[in-house]
Amino acid sequence: MFGNRKAYEVKEGVVTLFFEKGIGQITPYTDEIINVFSPTMCEEHRSKAIEGEKKAGIHFSVTERIDHLEITTAALKVCVYDDFKVDFYDKEDRLLCADYRGDRKFGMAISEKCLEFLRAEGHDVPEQSDENYAVQVVKKMEGDECFYGLGDKTGFLNKRHYDYEMWNSDNPQAHTDAFKALYKSIPFFITLRRDCVYGIFFDNTYHSYFDMGKEKDDYFFFGANAGNLDYYFIAGVNMPQIVKNYTYLTGRTPLPQLFTLGYHQSRWGYETSADVRAVAAKYRDLDIPIDTIHLDIDYMDQYKVFTWNEQDFGEPGALIKDLARDGFKVVTIIDPGVKLEEGYAKYDEGIAGGYFAKTPEGETYVNAVWPGDAVFPDFGNPVVRNWWADNQKYLVDLGVRGVWNDMNEPASFRGELPEDVVFTDEDQPTNHAAMHNVYGHLMAKATYEGLKKYDGRRPFVITRACYSGSQKYTTAWTGDNQSLWEHLQMAIPQLCNMGLSGLAYIGTDVGGFGADVTPELLSRWVEVGCFSPLFRNHSSKGSTRQEPWLFGEETLQINKKYIELRYKLLPYMYDLFWECEKTGLAPMRPLILHYEKDEEAKNENGEFLLGSKMLVAPVVEQGQTHKMVYLPEGVWYDYWTGEKKEGKNFFIREAPLDVCPIYVKAGTILPNYEPMHYVGEHELDTLILDVYDGNGSYIHYQDNGEDFGYQSGEYNQYEFVILADGTLTIDLLHQGYDKLYKKFIIRHKGHTQEFAFTGKKLTIWL
């Protein structure tokens, strides 16, 4: 494609190579992050994922070799050959990743006769292609690769031998591991080999394709229908470092408000304020902790965004104010489709300002969603994003505490938006083909900025569709799952891979959105949801309601047990998000992230880590009351019984319906809060520490749980240290928040001690 190299130049930190048939550029962003770029469509990167200056201005050398150009940083050696073939080595001269030198070997075509039979029986007919993509990179397989990441994809943790597409899709069918694409496009993956690890981020917003060795065992590839050749090679000594480097580029999840980490109840089917009030009252009557209730599309007037259905939900904001008095926070859904209706303020404003996407002929593009005929804001236009951000004031003034962005792939009822629908890319016209995968991302960004402007607290935004970098603005959920055991099983690798892909604040619809949940399935699902960053029970009209009290006393008590456990562990979860803002590491993690040399961890789909201290091994099969548990190296303690277990072993753990096996690593100091019904019910002036024998330390973070004061130092930081001799110390490392804990409660091997705290270092003998 590129031909032989003719010359090169180094200017402003960019190495530009001139080939017979094109230009290639190598840009070291840091010692461990290298950008490979060719302006196959335009001269600029125009990234939607990367914001701000990320080039660190590092020193690197460029050396002419006999058959290649060598670019060397402190951590990497990049060798660029003719035809813009690029190989990467570490500083020990070990090959990490090389371009494949052969041609792709396309599969055998299916005959037209076979295709006719498939169509006649109603089968989905696979698309056949024996052509390379307009933009494509093919990398050599060394044979020991495991692949992780790729965002919101179905199937198993390790993506080796699978292929996927990046094209945000609203597919109402039950998702299986055969699905190529879902709601989110995160074109980033981590390659783990026996002696090295690296990441690749393909920053291309067009319909793109990833084949992780399915087509041929000799290579893997990624490509797109259009756009630039633009990818980042990301090195690091281990998987956490790869995630840290990737999120350095694309941004990290900011610390959320504390209440958002509590329990959420939602249903598409709360059709009146009376429905919502009844649900809220029942939770309080049963003493089940809960912070948040979500309002789906029925709260709007005829599904028109930024309106209120007064007929069924009463005076605007009254319901929200009443719920707030009992500790509830309300989140409202918003879709991008604006009802086509003259006289409706949002439509009229958008038409007057030219805020909606247009046909190639210049007319406002019309499709259909919930309100009927609808038009679509052009979120690629900064003016439109500002308008959308300003509209959040309507919701904030009602008392809304979070905004849930849905249908933002964008979804539409009369077929997908054509690729030639005209949008804006910041300062120039473009089309839907380029903007489709970032539509939800830009909507979330506008929503975040509006809530930040008009509420002042840390914005709580939820999105269904997004792109790399969306984690800076929004939490996400896996979309319209089903009340199926397969979907509960899939939740673990799906959420773990999203976490590896930078989306740290994620969850599934607990119990399943569609179909009918059973008492057993809901019980097992809440045992997973308890440890998911976003813990929301959500279901759809036409399906069985999923409030915990509807399935009998046993199911009620199991739900209550794990929701109460979630509130006990809130300080641990909050600490993990504090860590996440610094490192990019999600709270929910696959075992392989911390045990990448462990062969058993490479394909562990049924367990996960919460941080690095807790291992959760839920039962996710119908009728099972035992769990085959694998513990990686080290000493672990059963959370429920205190039993000591040696790692690098499998064993069977009894797990009746009310037991989710949980293990805590030796030397852990695990923070807990005292019981509460909701965040803000009482002052959090006491911290309980569960102490496990061994050597270990733990940093605990404390602030007001709401605003941005922590960014200017308004927080407290404590260090807890446990030694093998049974000595525990508590020390205040940083004091910037005026509400220190008044008391620590220490729990160790069934014994409890209480200590007043004045800010001075405590030494405790257990």
C-alpha cells in the first residue's frame, strides 16, 4: 500500500516517513505510548477520545539502519520498514508486536445455492467478503496470545479466536456470545503473552472490525471502512500499567457522589407517581437500604424530552421533593430524539438554531422513536452541546440528581439512520458514518457539562452508548439484557472487560431487563450486583416485576442481605473509585489483571476481584448449591466463616441460595460503615475495620461525598498497617476535610474493640 520509504524528517516530536504511495508518522507520546498514523482521509487526528495535550515531550532517538528506521525511547524500540510496516521491541530488545508480512487468507465463500437454503429456512445469512478494509493493520501472532478488553462485548473474558465489530447497535434480541456488536464501541484491547503484555487503541470512529485470530492463527487484525490509520501502541510492565497508560490517553473515571454507589431501583413500567411512591414506601417499610429511584420515559409529557407528565405524575418536581424528604434521590431518563411538533419549545429552538441532523439535501432528518416522528440533535456541534447542556437546568430545578441517557446509539424505529445523514464534527460538516459511534459519547459529554454547571456537584450521568473516553463523563450499563441464566453468567466477563477498557463505573440490569425473572435467578443476580460498581435493579414493561418483596420471604431476605452488605462496603467501593481516578483501574477486575502469570486466571469467567483485596465467586448456574472456587496465590480467608485457605488451589465451597462465596486476602484491612438506609441518613463518623491476619497496609479516603472540593485538597487520608505480630496502626496522612472519624471499631477473629480518634496516631494490639 505504501511502497518503499524515500525519506524521513523529525519535527516537533513527530517522525514523518515519506513513502512512494503515502505518508506515515510515528509519534512517541510517552516512553511507553507510541502513535502510528497515516492521513488516509484527513491531515488531523480529530480524536473524540483524547482531549488535552498528552504528548509528554520525551527524548527519543532516530537511527537509520540498513533496511529500517529505528526510533528509540527509554522503554521501547520502534522499527519502521518499507510499506509502513511497524514492529515494537522492549528495551531488552525482546519482540513485543510485529506487523504481519503476508496477505490475509480469506475464508472459503459460501455458494449461492447454500445461501438460498439458509434464506429459505430463515437463517441470518453471513456477509461474505474477500477484500481488505479501507484502513487495516494486520499483526503477527506469536502463538501464546490472550486478548482482553474491547469494551461492551458478549461472550467470554479471553477474546482469542473471536471477531467483533465496533458499530453501536440497539439489538432487542437476547444477546449471545455470537453477537459482533452491542451498544458501545471501545476499540482498545490488551494482548497478554507469556513474557510480555501490551495494548492497542485503534482511534477510528467509523464502522470497524477486530479479528483476534479467528480468520487465521497466524495473525490478528483490525480495520475500518474509512477514516485514518491511527492507532496507539501502549507498553507497560504489566496489565495494570497498560490500563493506566490507556486511561492516561483517554481519561479516567472521576470520583462519583457517594450516594450513586448505593442501591438503585428502576422499571420501565412505573406509569404514575402513585407507582413510584408505593415502591419507595415499601422499601422503607421493609428496612431495605436504597438511595435512588429511576424514572423511565413515562414521566415525560408524550415522551417529549425536558417535559413533565403532569396528568400521571402530578405537579412538576413535587414527587421528587417528597421522595427527597425520605432520603431518595431521583434519576430521570432522557433520549436524544426530539418530538417533531411545532409549538414544542425544544423542537422550535432546535429548528431555529439549526441544531438537528440534516439530509444530504439540507432538510432536517426525520425518523421515529418514542414520541413518534422525531429529529436528532447534532451533538458533534459545540453549539448544540451547549444548548443540550443548558437544558439540564430544567431537570436540576426539579430536583433531579442524575440523568440517564438512553436510545443514543442513536436508536430509531424506522431503520438505522443512513450513513449519509449530515452531522457536524466540531468545525466542519461530516456524516453519520463518522459520527455514529461517538453520538452517545458526545451526548454524555453535553449532559455532564450541563449538570456540572447547574448543579455544582459531581454529575451522575448514565449512558447506554459510548466510545473510548466516555468514562470521563458517564457511567454505563450493558443495555437491554434478559432474565436468563446465560446473561447472568455473561455479566462477569462482560463487566470485567469493560473495566479493562477504561469503563470503570459499569453494571448490568440486575434481574434482567426483558423476559421473566425467577426467584432463584434474582437471588443469584443480586449476589453479583452487590459487587458491581453500578447496582441497579431494572426491568421492562411486559415482564415480571422485580422488586425483592414480590417473590416470597426467602428471596426478600437474600436481596436485603446483599443490599445491606453493599452499604457496609461503601467505604471500600469509594476507596476503589479514588484509586481509579489515579490509576484507571476499575473496582471490578478479572483475576488475570493481578495474576497474569497464573494460567488458571487467563480464562476465569466465573469469578472476579473487587479491588485487589476481595475475590467473589458467585453461583451463576440454575439449581447449583456448590461452587468450584479457584484462589490464586497467597493466603485467603472465607468472608463468611473466617476459614483460612491456601491459594493456587481449586476446592468446592457449599453455596446455598443465600451464600455468595467471598474471600479476603491475608493482611487486608477492610473498611465498613455502620448500617444505614441511605447515604445522608446520619453522619458517617464511625469506621469499622475488619482485620485479617498477615502483613499489609491500606489507604482509606474520606470526603463529603458530593462536590469537587476534594480536587483542591478537601479530603482526609488514613493509613492502616497490620503486621504479622498482631500490631495495627492507624495514622492520618492528610487532613483537609473537617469531619474526621470520631471512632474506629476494630473486628478481628470474632473480637471487637472500639477506639476514640482525635487525629493522633493509634497503635493497637489485636
